[in-house]
Amino acid sequence: MNISFLLITLITTIKCISSQSTINEECSIANKLLQKDQTYNCCQEVTCSDGHITKIILHINSIKPFSIPPEIGNLANLKYLHIRSNNLNGSIPPELGNLLNLEYLLIRGGNLTDSIPPELGKLSNLEYLSIQGHNITGSIPSSLGNLSKLKELCLNSNEITGDIPPELENLKNLEILKLSSNKLADSISPEFAKLSTLKSLYLSNNELTGVILPELSNLSNLEYLDLSYNNLTGSIPPELAKLTKLKNLNLSNNNLSGSVPKEIQKSNIKLYIANNPLLETKSTNIKLIIIIVLNIACLIFIVLAVLYVFFKNKRNLNYGNDERSNISDSASSQQYKTNNNNAVCSDIIIKSNI
Ligand SMILES: *[C@@H]1O[C@H](CO)[C@@H](O)[C@H](O)[C@H]1NC(C)=O
Ligand SMILES: *[C@@H]1O[C@H](CO)[C@@H](O)[C@H](O)[C@H]1NC(C)=O
Ligand SMILES: *[C@@H]1O[C@H](CO)[C@@H](O)[C@H](O)[C@H]1NC(C)=O
Ligand SMILES: *[C@@H]1O[C@H](CO)[C@@H](O)[C@H](O)[C@H]1NC(C)=O
Ligand SMILES: *[C@@H]1O[C@H](CO)[C@@H](O)[C@H](O)[C@H]1NC(C)=O
Ligand SMILES: *[C@@H]1O[C@H](CO)[C@@H](O)[C@H](O)[C@H]1NC(C)=O
Ligand SMILES: *[C@@H]1O[C@H](CO)[C@@H](O)[C@H](O)[C@H]1NC(C)=O
Ligand SMILES: *[C@@H]1O[C@H](CO)[C@@H](O)[C@H](O)[C@H]1NC(C)=O
């Protein structure tokens, strides 16, 4: 009995010591990122579980620029890596591609340069990938198309060039794709129509060319589509009206031509088309005519009302002094009614301006 008791204590002690030593090793890596000295117990700031670091959430406002240590790639149990800082420099270490358990990767608010390492395509458990607002150049690695669990891909506000790799069509779980404010060129591939889970597609502020593909109408879950500030040409495909969940469609600041399809005008889609010099906007002309006609009608009504009151007053004056109080009452109530009509008129103008 004593021996077995001893054995158990021994085993747990060894376990404890070994897990302590792995956590010490892992902490010495994390401490570089946390900007602490090597002996600091990092588990006070990051999440440790079963002797491993599993989650790092770091918000640092640092005076000195600092870079992401490549050794982070050794934290094999890391599931969650979130770094927000005002002063990151250097590049994204390709070693991050070794974090095979990673589900969430966000790096924001720095001055990271160089391109996105293709090694990130190995992160087969990744669901969220967000590297926004840096100075990342190069093109989007086609290997990102291997991230089959990805739900959100946000690489907006960088200096990324090249095309949108057609391999992204393999992202069967993607709901949000935000690549706006980069320097992406070329046309959007029709293969994109396969991203049937997509809810939000933001591609504004790039240098995209070509036409808006009618195939985009296959994205039946789409709620937001922003293609503004590009160099898109051709007409607006009426098929987009099939997107019954679409709320906002921003096509402003392109070079679209033709007219706005009736189907889209009739739908519930909020359409933004400003600054497309070649686009005919017949509908706005019709609206303008309606406003003018309504205004003229109102004006005529007011004039008639005033004339009516004027002549009635004139006639009533002939009836002597007894009824004078009555007269002013009816005149003021008439005036109140015309004022009210004025309010309806300007309401119509306000509403149709919106
Ligand atoms: C990025 O770097 C440039 C110079 O390389 C510097 O002027 C700028 O302040 C930096 N921005 C941030 C957000 O650190
Ligand atoms: C980041 O900035 C620090 C401090 O200015 C500098 O020592 C380091 O070389 C920079 N790293 C990179 C990769 O530019
Ligand atoms: C990108 O770099 C330029 C100059 O190198 C700098 O002015 C700019 O602030 C940087 N952008 C970001 C988001 O850091
Ligand atoms: C990942 O993507 C690349 C480029 O698209 C491809 O060559 C490679 O075979 C893919 N790897 C896996 C494991 O699917
Ligand atoms: C769009 O959907 C239709 C009908 O479901 C299908 O026949 C067509 O191949 C799809 N197009 C693309 C580009 O996925
Ligand atoms: C759009 O295309 C025109 C003509 O090809 C070109 O001059 C212009 O620079 C382009 N604009 C953008 C924002 O790419
Ligand atoms: C496009 O329009 C939508 C709706 O108003 C707006 O939220 C979005 O910011 C616009 N996009 C750009 C790039 O201005
Ligand atoms: C718009 O398209 C027309 C005709 O294709 C072209 O001549 C013009 O340069 C384009 N404008 C811009 C701003 O891209």
C-alpha cells in the first residue's frame, strides 16, 4: 500500500515537473512577444491549459517597434492568436504555418511589410484569418484556398497586388471576404459563384476591371456586396435581383454603363451607383418629374385656397360687423390647413431626396 502510494506521488510529481518545464519553455517564447523578461510566468497574461499555452490575446501600445518572434511557431497547442499593436514591424513569420491547431489568427494595427507567407495555407483548422491595416505587399497566396474551415478572411487595407486567386473558390465555409482597400487588379473569376455560404463580399477600393458577372447571382446567401471604387465596366446584370437576401449593393465610383435593371429597382436591394459617368439614371429623372409635378399641384392648391379665402372675406365683409369674429376664425382655420398641406409637400421632397 505504501509502495503504490509512493509510486502515484512520484508519477504525479514527474508529470507536474515535466509540464512545468514545457510551460517554462513555452513562456520563454511568449515572453518575447509580451516584452517581458525570460523568467516571467506568462500564464498570468496568456491562457495556459494542461501545461501548454493555448490562447494569446495581446494589446500593446508600444513606443518601440517590435516584431513577431518566429519561435511562436513552436507553440504547437496554440488555438487562438490575437495581436493588436500600434507598432509592429517586420513581416509575418512563415513559422506561423506550423501552428496546426490554430483556429483564430488576427494581427492588426501595425506596419508589417512583405507578403503573406504561403505557409499559412497549412493551418487546416483555421476559421478566422484577419491581417488588416498593414503595409503587406505581394499577392494573396493561392494556398489559402486549402483553408477549408475558414469562415472569415479579412486582408483589407494593405498594399496587396495581383488577382484574387481562383483557388479561394474552395473555401466552402466562407461567410465574410473582405479584401477592400488594396491594389488588387484583374477581373473577378466566375468560379467565385461557388462560394455559396458567402454573406459579405467587400472588394471596394481596388483596381478591379472587367464586368460584374451575372454568376454572382448564385451567391444566394449574400447580404452585402461592395464593389465601389474600382474600374468595373459594362452594365449591371439584372440577375443580381435574384439575390433575395441582399441588403446593400454598392457599385458607386466605377465605370458602369447602361441603365439600372428594372428587376433591381423593384427589389428591396439598397443600391448605390453614384459616380458612374456612363450609367443612365432614368429612374432619378422620373423621381424628379414626380417631385416637380407634386410641387406645382401643391402651389396651385395653395393659390386657389388663398383666392377662395380672399373672395369669401370680401363677400363676408358686405354682411356687416356681427359676423366678423366668425370670419377671422374660418380664415385662420383655412390658413392652418394650407400650412399643413405645405408640410406634406416638403415631406414628399424630403422623402424622395433620400
Ligand atoms: C509605419 O512606418 C512608417 C515609416 O516606415 C512610419 O512613418 C509610420 O509612422 C509607421 N506607422 C505605424 C502605424 O507605425
Ligand atoms: C523593428 O524595429 C526595431 C526597433 O526600431 C528594430 O531594431 C528592428 O530591426 C526592426 N525589425 C524589422 C524586421 O524591421
Ligand atoms: C505604409 O508605409 C508608408 C511609407 O512606407 C507609411 O507612410 C504608411 O503609414 C504605412 N502604412 C501603415 C498602415 O502602416
Ligand atoms: C495547398 O494549396 C497549394 C496551392 O494551391 C497546393 O499546391 C497544395 O497541394 C495544397 N496542399 C494541400 C495539403 O492541400
Ligand atoms: C449557378 O447556379 C446554376 C444553377 O444552380 C448552375 O447551373 C451554374 O453552374 C452555377 N454557376 C456557377 C458559376 O457556379
Ligand atoms: C481605370 O481605367 C482607366 C483606363 O484604363 C485608367 O486610366 C485608370 O487609371 C483606372 N483607374 C483605376 C482606379 O484603376
Ligand atoms: C458602399 O455603400 C454602403 C452603404 O451605404 C456603405 O456602407 C459602404 O461604406 C460604401 N462603400 C464605400 C467604399 O464607401
Ligand atoms: C470609362 O470607360 C470609357 C469607355 O470604355 C473609357 O474611355 C474611360 O477612360 C473610362 N474611364 C475611367 C475613369 O476609367
